[in-house]
Amino acid sequence: MTSIKDVAKAAGVSTATVSRVLANKPPIRPETRERVMAAIAQLNYRPNLVARSLRAQKSAKIGLVVSDIRNPFFTAIGRAVEDAAYEQGYSVLMCNTDENPEKEMLYLNLLHDENVSGIIFSPTHQFSLQAGDFHFDIPTVIIDRLVHNKEADMVLLDNVSAAYELTEHLLANGYRKIAGLFGDASATGQERHQGFVNALRDHGLTPFSAEFVSPRIRSGFSAATALLQNADKPDAIFTSNSMLTAGVFQAAREFKIRIPDEFALVGFDVTEWGEFVDPPITVIAQPTEEIGRTATELLFQRLSNPNRSARTMVLKGNLLKRGSSTAKR
């Protein structure tokens, strides 16, 4: 295996000079850099990143911990984080917790052992409840879910106002018997429930029903089946994430119930299937690219200035009105 000494010998420089070239640290003459890079290419040298991270007390890796990689929301954020980290010369280790606190702690410990420079983290509901007692010994940015801890930076969506706007859209189009399905795995579902209830209350209405369920397609299907098989049915269903939306759409298709003729359907997050089905689904589009990039930028700011005060960025969603919620006939 080629060593840094072999590179130094081939380039006619010291090992310290090779190290400075690899770390992009001045002062290095351009001709010296060219000789070192040519030797690296000729010898097919790959630096020992593990040894380098031990010497530097950090690595050129960050961790990304998400609650469900099957959710297109987290897939899109993962892509944005990876792109932003790559631009800074960092790689990303992605971990999926499945909303399981045990897996969550396992992966947080694993990332600690991997000596990552920082973590971008969508916590489980159980972690959020205990976050005030948790000490972040690695620079961390929380995404999507509020935690009450003064140490961590956060990038969040204004869920209450987004849900309010989505419900207002249904009300403006004549729907009054509106059922809500909300994920029970985090505070996000609770915040969207609050916005849903607030909008109805401001119009002198109460929910047709409001149910907290596991944020999975199967749960959305089961809950929608129960709603749509009753003699008294809702005229609209509001869902708090794309997995529940997919489950409701699946139920409507299975029971041959036409959307929006028999009930309107609205939800959160842009998905390919939601755009291309007939009718396409009305959604609040979360700024996933901005969430991922902002979280990564906050993390690198923390790495360069560990003592700065924690920041919370609250972003806005965008209502995309589509065929699943046209004016009630």
C-alpha cells in the first residue's frame, strides 16, 4: 500500500509538505502543489482518513439521522444535505431510526464512535420530550421537530400556519365536514393538528373527526377505510404527511370513491406520485432543499465558531392547489 512517505519521495518534498497539500494549508508554492498532486495520481495514493481524523480530533464526515427514509420528505432533505456537505469536502453517514428510540440512541452512539464532526438530526417524539436534559457533545442541528434545548440549532417549518392555510383552502372551497389524520410520532403532527383546529374554530366549526395514527401508509389506509365506510362520511380529509395521504388515496381507489366528487383530499409534501395521479393532490410544499442546505450551513457555522449562540430558523411552506380539492359541487 502506498504511503505518504512514498508520495513525498516521488515528489521530492517532505511528508509535512504532502500533508499541507492534502489539507489545502498554505504556504505551498503552485509548482510544489503540482508535483505533489502528480505523485499522488501516479502512485494512486489514498490518505488514511481514519488516522487523519484521530490526529485532528475530528473527521470530514457528518451524520444525518432521520426518522423514516421511506418518507419522501426525508429523502429530499438527505439529498440536499449530501449536496451541501460535498461542496465543503465532507461526506454524509445516513441513519434511519424508524421512529424507534432504541435505534435512535444506537445510531447517535455510533456516530459519536465514528468521530463525525457534527450531526443533523430529526428526533423521535421520545427524544424531543427529554431533550432539555440531553447534552449535545457533538455539534448538532435539529430539523423538522422542535426540541426544548438551548444548545442545538434548529431548522423548522411553521407547521401551525401551514396547516391553518391548508384548512382555510378547504373551507374556501365549500367543505365543512373535514376529518383530520395526524402523525403521532412527533410534535409535528400536534402542531399541524393545532393549525387545523384553529382554522375550523375561526369559522365556527369543529373537526368532523381528528385522529392521531402512526405516520405510515397502512395507518392512513386503515383510518380512511373506517371513515369512508360509515353512513355519515366526511366531505374532505386532511392529512399531516405524505405517507398518510398515500394511504387515504389508496383507500379511495380500492373502494372506487371519486376524489374530489365524493371527498376532497389535501396533505403535506410534494411527491412524484401525488403530482401525477388523477386528480393530483393539493399539498403544502415544504422547502426541503432550503431545510437541508440551511441545516448544513448552520452546522458548518457551528464547527467554525463553537461558542456562538444557538439559532432557530423557521421556514414557510407553499400551498399548491390541485385537482383533489377543487370547489365543492
